[in-house]
Amino acid sequence: MQAQDPTQIAHLLAELRQEHRDLDAAIEKLVNTLGCDELQITRMKKRKLLLKDTIARLESRLIPDLDA
């Protein structure tokens, strides 16, 4: 994941945000299911946190560096 071009980063961000939303919906659905798999939910939540961290790093790369 070495996108350098701001356009590539923005496209990747859109994909990651969509995956994050999809995971959120899937987790919500599993939590509301009787006899849900706690291990699967935990793994999905970890993936969601990883996505959130990746999104934050990519967003910070889009902010231009300012020379003081």
C-alpha cells in the first residue's frame, strides 16, 4: 500500500471507508443474532480497528507539510 499520488490515496481511502462501513454493518448483524460467534466478532472488530488506523494514516498523508 504505497500510493503516493493524492488521487490514488483518495481512491484507496474511499475503498477502505466502504470496507469499514461494511464491517460495521456485519458486526451489528452478528451481534443481534442469537448464538453468535464471539471469536468471529472479535476478529471483525480487530480488522475494523486496523482499517481505522490505516485510514487515519492515509488522511494524514493528504495534509500538506507546512514549513515553519
